[in-house]
Amino acid sequence: MTELAATTKQDILEMIERMLDDATVDDVMYALYVRAAVDRGIADSKAGRTIPHEEVMKEVARWRQSSGR
């Protein structure tokens, strides 16, 4: 197992340990989903796959205008 995989596995185990004792499987799955989404976002940011805030706001304005809002 690579060091990154071991670290990720340990991080996930610790995350689950911090959850309430009555956490459901759905709670665990949601936490894993959020963790994966955040990790992907961080990786995208580090790789420069981002959109400047100004561009996003212009696109939102175009969406709102096209929907009549």
C-alpha cells in the first residue's frame, strides 16, 4: 500500500471514529462522499483547474438573465 493510500485510509478511519455512536451507514456514506468531493476540489485547485471568481459571477448573471430573473 502506498503512503498516500495508508494516510487516506487512516484519515477515513479517524473520521468514522469521530462520528456519533448511532451514526448510520447513510451517515458514513455521506461523510465519505463529501470527503471525496473536497479532495477532488483540492486536487483541481493545486493543478490549476479553477475559474476566477469574476468569470463565475458573469456566468451566473447570464444564467439569471436567460431564466428571466
